[in-house]
Amino acid sequence: MDAIQVLDLTYHYPDAPKASLQNVNCNIGKGTFTVLMGETGAGKSTLLMSLNGVIPKMMEGTQSGDVKLEGQSILPYRVQTITEYVGLVMQDAESQILGRTVEEDVMFGPRNYLVPRDEITHRVKESLVRVRLQGFEKRDATSLSGGEKQRLTIASILALNPQILLLDEPTSELDPLGREEIYTTIDDLRRNSDMTMLVVEHSSEDICEKAEHLLILQDGKFTWQGKPQDFFKDLTLVIQNGIKPITVSAIGWHLMEAGLINRDEIPLTVEEAALLIQKLINGRPIPPPPAISPRNSDTLIKTENLSFGYIKDNLIIKQMNLEIDQGDFVAIIGQNGAGKTTLAKQLNGLLIPTSGKVFIDGQDVTGKKPEEMASIIGYVFQNPDHQIFSTTVYNEILFGLKIANLSQTEINQRIEEVLEFTNLSDFKDTHPFSMGKGERQKLAVASILALKPKILVVDEPTTGQDWKGIRVMMEMMKTLNEHGTTIIMITHDMDVVSRYANHVILMNQGEILLQGRPEEVLAETEILRQASVTTTQTVRLCKQLGLPVYLDEKLLAESIINVSIGLSA
Amino acid sequence: MKISRIACLDIRLKVLFFVTIVILAFFFNNPFYNFVIMAFLIGVMLWGQLPLAGFWSMLKPMLTVFIIILLFTLFTKPYGLPERYSEHILFYVLPNNKLPATLGGLILGINFLLRIMLMVSVTYIFISSTAIDDILLLMSKLKAPYWLSIMITTAISFIPTMNHKKDQIFQAQKSRGATVNQKGIFGQLLSFVPIMVPLITNSILMANNLAIAMTNRGYGASSQMTMMKDLNFSGTDKVLFVLTLLIFIGAIILRFPLKYGVL
């Protein structure tokens, strides 16, 4: 029997223009691992919340259709009755931690069900082992890292012994190491229990190998269901659904279009791709990718022996000497806690260095206040909702310009320009909170761009965004960069690094471990591993085949095709 | 952190001790007696292995207030003290016998200070040695509703989260050029709008999320929760309980029938 059956489910949030789920149907087999993918706003979280009754019981919208767990409709039951069988881990880990210590948090669930004390102690121990947090019992929950917090939220749900586990983007805020930890945890759970799992995920490469079943949701409707391998081998289908393709499969697709391989041969992993390409090129050398123009050499930002620490003996940034050139597109990479954001915040005065100096355009700006720096360095934070406070898009952008004391004509002109640039002109008089998250992100960027900063710092611009959102955001950065703005971006997304950056800085424990052109840095897989960073599939493929390092998978595919055709001719 | 000797004691004992000291603080108007109680509390802190540095840091910000109180009482005519104190003039501040400082005023001021210090000390002893769980446990023993305890714990565990949010919002707005140092009261109030609005909207979103998260973990499944600890009264607790009671009764006898400690 199916663990979950969704029958003609429709759900309409109050005041929403259209239903978030529209006649959705699916069956999820008992003990299976299913992945749910789709663009932001497709209805993924809504669907998960419908499976444990939070929707419609705790929301005011209207629902029709039915959800059955092992053949039984959940509609007559209270949410608290369902949650004992269906565990839901939501997106934002921080707001789900309900205890001061790790142990206290895990206890919260079973205590509500009046589980006897000894049994609770046992369950706490067991669930923490399952997410590999044993020994963390007495730790203060606020002292945990992002990945640990995320695992704690999973443990707290596991302590309820649910038969079905729903995970909503469990890795979205994590660095590659944190992601790996979560996926090892999920793998362990699968091996050691017959729990049914449904996971929402944006990253194609992480899940393709693992999931048995894939559901694609678009605009509140299922557009595809089946085996993930079948889906990812079809590039047109993947792109149509707004899902990020698997890089090596995209290379395979180009090879197939060139008539070199069959559709079935399209690889899904780097290893499969390496074997396939080895056969195709048969020892023939692949030419290196076209040379890229060198960096500009006018130094714009320079730090001299920059150090920073909240506590004297514990430096987060250690004696850093850094140079960033005018017009650079810099990517700062490294694991969580490496000091990336701390470094960036020294540049615009959000944090004052413990020692050392910061120069911009040759001028010493050490110790200047962020408000004085606002017209030179713009800083785009990850969460747009931390800064939006006005009732219209226009007023939101106006705020910074008013402080800058510009003339009314200048203000109006700049707002028009920036609305045009960010494609928000139609939203000028809209209330920011009635727009989608993607639009709010653009608005946050727009309000900073209006100040025309020479330098733009973007802190994790791609976190929690879908593929389309990432591309829109990055294309915007690219255009800005082409118009002369120096961009400094902090990111975990190596595909973005390889596609957009011209200079990469790898940080580890407050120091620069490596820096250089992306193809140089991303090729140093050993050093990257030391800093818990993984490289892109394209680079891994090139390294595995012993080819010159390509960053663009399309160029690599073309070179392979050229060599292979030359070979057969 | 080292667990202090007092932390291991039963909360009921600590509540009794707290109440006793608060009452005793108002028993005597002879500063010497209050001074003895103060010395006793310092002794309790030392015996209980509570760091005196923590006590000092609580006291430090009050020092200015102490001086102001002392100056104020020194020059006011004290009531409720015998004339030999209230009329005893120590010195005059202004010429022509204007603005006298009296002995009674000095005694009144010192008593005030000692009473404040007694309250601060006993509060310090109580809070620095009592885990929130014990308070919750006591609440449930007293049949306080279960949601009240949950409200307290969640509120406490959300303080660091909210603080973090506040910092993020501050930084985001400062990076856009916002300052909180604008001119005039109105300007200052206005400059907080960009901080307060996101803080409030974020809090509402978080509260909503929290409600769902709590439901996901079965909150409300029954009208109670499993208690993870019992209150238990050990031998030491019993001895100290009796001792505290004896101190209390002793003080009552001293103060009322014997009329000690009253000027």
C-alpha cells in the first residue's frame, strides 16, 4: 500500500490571485525516498504542509481534495495526531529550535505526547546518534553551526518516531561540507529504517543518484513524475521545468545532439562521463579553452595586515594582505566560519579591524562608519526582508537617496534608471511584501544600486534561490560589472564562481589559502578539499580525463565534439 | 561552568531564603544589624561558591545612584528616628547655618543603601544558582498552566535569535547610509523606523513559523508535558530549611519582643 496518496488536492491561500496547488495527484510508496523539485513559489512547501495537516488546519485558505496516509484520510484528525506519524522539518532551522540546549530541544516533541521519562531519555540519545550529534546533549543550541542546527531539527522530529519524514530544503543554507553531512544522515536513515522520505531540494547533482522517485511541481501542478535518471537525461525537459541541469548530463546532451552518442548513453555522474568521453576522444589531445583577457591592474581595494577578532586571542581574520583590482568580479569562497563575511564587513566599516588598514582608491578608510561608506561600497545582504520597510517599491529606493542629499531631479532619474535595470518598473507603487521573494531580492539590490556604489559586495546571493532566481541575480551582477562596478561576491555555489568570477579567493580559518583565476583555483582539488570546498563537475571531469581545465561545459562539449568528429573523419 | 554548591539545593529552600532576607531587610533600622545581614549574605556567596565578580558587576552600575541617595538623605530631615539622631547636626554646607547635614540623615541613607544591597545580593544568589528548569518545575508543582511555562522557555530561548536578527537589520540599514544619530527628538524617532519595521515584520513571520514548528512537534497534543525532573528535598536541604526558619524566627524575637535593632 502507498504511504501517501494525494487525491485531487487544491489549496488556495487567502487573498492569493490563484490556487497554490491545483488538482494535484500523486502516490508515494512505503519506505521510498522521493524528491520534490520545482521553482520557488511552485507550491512545494504548501504540499508538504498539506501532508501533515498544518494546511488547512492552521491556515485560513480553502482546500479541496484529500490526503490519505496508508489508505486513511487525514482530514478528520487534529494536526497533533497526524504529526506523530508524519514528521515535517521546515526550511528555517533557527525558528524551529525550541529548547535552550540540544537535549531540551529533542525532548520537546516526545514530552508533548506524554512519553515516559525513561523512554524520552532513550529517544534523545538514539535520535542524536542518528544525525551524528552524539555528545552534543548539553550544548547550547545557539552555539551550533548551521549544519548542526539543521541536523538538530531533524533529530527533534526523529524523536517522535515518525513513519514518514518530510524535509523542506534541508541543505539550502549550508556549505558543501554541511550539505554532505545532511546527505550522509539521510542515507543512514534510509539504510537503517523503513521510513518513507520526501525531500524538497534544488540541487540536482546531490539527489539524482539517491532518489528513487522524482516529482516536479510547477505553478501548483505536477508536470513530471518518475525516475530521476529519466528526467535528468532529457535536457529540454529539465530546462522546460526550470530545474538546474546536471552538468555532465548537459555535456552528454550536446554530444547526443552532435550524433556521437545515444540518448541512453547520456551520463549522470562524472565517472560515467569520463568513461564515455575517454572512448570518444581515444587519446587525442583536447585543445585548451580560449584565453581570457588578463585582469585590470589598477588596485582599487587593498588591505594591509588586516586582523579582526571579537575576542583578543581568537582572531577570525589573521594578518590579511589583499588586493582587489578596479573592475574585478571577485568570488570569496570557503566553508562556513572561514571568515568570508567578516572580511567583507571590514571593507565598508560594519566591523572595525582589530589591527591593520583598509585602503580604497589609495585612501585610508579604516575606521570609517558604514553610513559614510554607503556611496562607495554597496552591501547586499542575503535576506532582503532585513531591510525592506517602506510601503512602496518607490519609497524603499528613495530612502537611501534622501539620506545622500541629492536633488529631486537626480533622485527621480536614479530611481527610474534602477527600476529599469532591475526590471521592477511595473512594481513601482506595489507594496514590497505583496511581491515574491525573488522580486524582493531585486528590490534590495535596486535600493543599493541607486546610490551608485563603485564596489558592490553580495553576500551569498544564490542561497535559497532556485535556478532561475540565481541566473537573474547573477546576470544582473554581470551587467553591472561590465559597466565598471567592482563586484565582490561571497558564495558556496561553485557553478556560479566558475561562470562569473574573474578572480577567486579561497579562505580558510581567517587566512587566504589560495587565490587566482577561477580555472586555476578550481583546479586545485586537493587544496580545495582541505578547505572543505568541492569543485564543479566540469573541472572534475577535465581533471579525471587529464584535459586542460575548462570552466564552461558547453565549450568543453564543443571541443570534444570537434576532436571526436576529426577522429572519425 | 562549575556548578555552585547552592545550585544543587532545592528551589523551595531558595525561595524561603529569598523571602526571609527580603523581609529581614525591612526589620531593623539600626545600620549595624543590616550590616550584619549583608556580611552574612557575602558569607553565603562564599560558602556557595558563587563568583563575587558577578555580584560586583551587578552592583557597579548602581554606585552613582548610591551616592545620590546618600547626598539626598544626608540633608533631609529623617522621620521615624529619635530626636537625638535627627537633631544631631554634623555640619553645615552653607554659611549662616544653612543646609545642615544630620546624623539621622546619614543613618537613614546608610540603611537605604544596605537594604538595596541586601535585595541585590539575595537576588544575585537566587538567580545565579537557579536553573530555569527548576523554576518551571516549581511552577508546575504550583499547578501553573503548562502554556505559561512553555511561553517562558520559548521566550528565553528566542532572545539570542532576536538579538541576532536585530544586528543583521542594523547592519543592513547602516550599509544603505542610515544613521540613528539624527537631529532632534523627532528625527531620532524617525531614524528608528527603518530598524523597527523590519524587526516587527520579521518577528511576526518568525512567530508564525514558530507556531507551526511547535505544532509539528505535537504541542497541544495533551494538556500536560512529561516532566523530566522531580523536585527532591535532600538531607542538606532539610537542615538548611530548618536553619533558615530558625534565623527568621530568631529575627522576629529580636525585633518585636526584645526590640533589638531599633533606634
